[in-house]
Amino acid sequence: MIHNPIIRGFNPDPSITYDGERYVIAVSTFEYYPGIALYTSPDLSSWEYAGSALTEENGFSFSGCRNSSGIYAPAIRFHDGLYYITSTDKNGKGNFIISSRSVSGPWSNAKWIHPEGIDPSIMFLDDGRCFYTQNGKGGIYGAFIDPDSGRLLEELRLISPGLSGYATEAPHIYQKDGMFYLLFAEGGTEYGHHEIAGRSDSVYGPYELRTKPVLSHTERKGHIIQATGHADLIQTEDGRWIAVFLAIRVFGKPLLHHLGRETFMAEVNWKNDWPVIGDDGRVELDLPSDIETRRQDIVSISSPEDIAALPILRVRAPHSSDYSVTDGQLAIHGRCPLSESYGEPSALLLRQTEPVISFSATLRTDLSLTGIAGITVFYNSDYHADIAVNRTEEGIEVSLRRRIHDLETVAGRISMPLKDSVSLSVKADSSSYSFYIDGSLLGQASTASFSTEGTMYMTFTGTLIGIFCEEGDAVFNLPLGFHG
């Protein structure tokens, strides 16, 4: 069985390539650092985090980036010993390309391609030339490109207006049996999301479009899987075709999701020379296949190496000097509050991968605590809930803070006598988060307040859980993180 999602939690806009030894998937990260998470698998069955492509090594941070801006939709390809990634920096100069001889880097500095449009992708023709695509006003555009310099070799031209004309995006082109196949998403990356295919004997088109989507759950209201689209295809060594794509899991009756857009996979069937994903465009959480996928391990931080080796996200900037691990303890130098617009708070965040999950950490409350610190369920600076702890001369003050839209409130507060440490935890189910200190319930927050559908502007990320410190210093005991 293929057990979906294959990469759980906030891992949207997947793209896939194969280098002869392993498959590599790249996903979007938006305002979070490091940018463009990479996952690898030798056989499509188990996926492990392999690092990120946008780091301090190639000069990336996302300072000044608004929520859900930043890095959009990477596309990854392997050709002639090099990995290439195209992507969009909505906070910078637009579409760019980077390259590396190793998944683990170093990745090159960005070569800027074009300032307008999003979702760039490349494909290498059988003759070795490289063709570039992106979305733009009125549809999908393409041109030949020098992938090593990012220089377009000709003017971009419209190669397809799309089918509906609404949110025509995420184009990828494939060559098969002398034909070019163009896949792209339409309908917006919400409940109208679906995937369209076109075919032509020329890479420039015109592309004959299949009027029925090759992937769509728009007619499956009430199904747990929604918003399917943004697909990328790959042919395996044994000749089969596989699709990776984004979708969301909706838990319960309301149309609300809070884990973010996740990476799904399904086999592709060629019907009348059209690539159709899953069962005539429909997919399930468990799909019959001789590929046996395995779920991701529960993630916790227990050693200095974990800071680099685990898929830990920070907000907008690395600030690497703010974090250190020694003698089984993780020290954080705190910066701005979590709620500061465009802020770069000191927080180490992990993706929530299941609706039912627990996260725990032990915070030192001796004299090492000079700031406000604790654990947070974090969607972005406008949507989060935190256990915030600070030490005074009289004792320890603990607050349950909630931020929703432009309203922030303290939903619970207790005082404790001075002590050396406190145990903090959050337990999640499909409808709420429960916050505990030393095993006692402090309060709750609904998952609805972290759902994309309820935000005051369009958001593309998912719920993260982790530790933070504001305006001072804090020390956490290791290990800390998720547990079943």
C-alpha cells in the first residue's frame, strides 16, 4: 500500500526527481527558514529529511517577508550530474534557479530568471536542451533557458491559456513517445484545486487539453482528502509512472484544515495517451500498490547534531548564534515577541504531522531564565497559542496566551513558587490543543483558530509546535519534542 500522505504536515507543492540512486522531493517553505526542504528515498517507500537548499551558505534569509510570502513552489530536476531547483522568492527578485552536485549542498547562489509570475520549472529535452516554464498573466509561459546561468535564450511566450483561466499555475512538461505533456493546476490551492493535462508534438504547443481533470476531488465533498493538485510526475526505472502532489486532510464535518498542505503520492495510469492519476483522478489515504510506504518517525531534539539534521524551522532568519546545545541542555537567546509583525522571533519549530500528537519540553526556571519562554502552537505571527513562563523575585508566572487575527489575550494565568524547572506539554486532538504545566491543565485552544479557512488573509502554511524565548535568555533540558 501507498499510505498517504507520504510526507506529513506542512510540506506543500512537492516536486520530484531521481539521480540514479535515490528519489528527491523538494517542498515549499514560504517565510520559514531554512528554505526549500528536501526529502530523499532510495525506493519511494520511506522519506527522510536530507537538508534544505536555501541556507546561510547561499545567503538566504527572509527578513521583512510577510506571512505566507517568501519561497513558493520549488521544482527539482537532476541532469548530467547536477541537481537544479527553480523557485520563486515573492519577497525578493522573483523566479530563480540554483544548482548543486549533492543533495546536501552546497547549493549555488541564486541566478535570477524573471521578476514576474510564479511556479517556475525546467525540463531537459531528449536532445539536451533545457526548456523553462512558469505561470503568468493569461496562462502558462515557456522559453528555452541556459540552466547554469539562468539566462533566458528567447522571449517568454504563452504556450497554453489553461482550461478555466482561473489560477492556472504549477506547470511541468514531460516528454514521452515523441509527445510533450504539459501538466498544471487550476482552481486555486483550496477546495477547487485540480490538475489538468495537455499534449502536443511541440514543446511550444499548441497543447490539446483534456477537459476532464487528471486529478480532482472537487466532487468528493465530505472525503477526508481535499484540494488535490500541484502534481509532478516521474517515470521509475521499471517503467511505471508516479505522481506526487499536494492535498489536505480535513478532520470532522467543517471544511477546516490546520496541518497544512501535505505531500501525497499515487500511481499514474496512461489512458488513451493521457496520464491519469490514481483511480480516474481520485485517490485515497491507502492505495493498493507494490510500493509499501512507511510513516515518518516521531521527531524529537536530543543532541547538538539534531539542530541541523532535523526538519526544524525558524521564522524568517537563521540567527544561528542564538541557539547552543551543551551538556544535555539547549540554550536560546530570545529576540522579539512571537506576535511581532514581520518579526524574527527566537523559536525552534517542528511540523505537526498528525491531528493526535503530544509535544513536551522541560524549561529551566532557575536564574538562567531572564526572558519569557515556553512552548508554542504556531501558525504565524497572527495565529498562535503559547505557554509563556517568566521568573520574578517572588516566583514563577505562567500564562496561556492566545493570538487570533489582531486580538491577543491571556486565556489562563497561574503563579508558582520558585523552583529549578517546569514541565510543559501540549496534547492535540482533531478539535483542540490542551496545554499543561507540571501535569496540570492550564487551558485549551481550538484547532479552528489555526485553520487556513479562518485566517484574515490567504495563508499557505501549516501548524508548527516548538519552543521559544522572547527578550532574554532561556535553557531547555533535552530531549524535547513530539511523542506518541
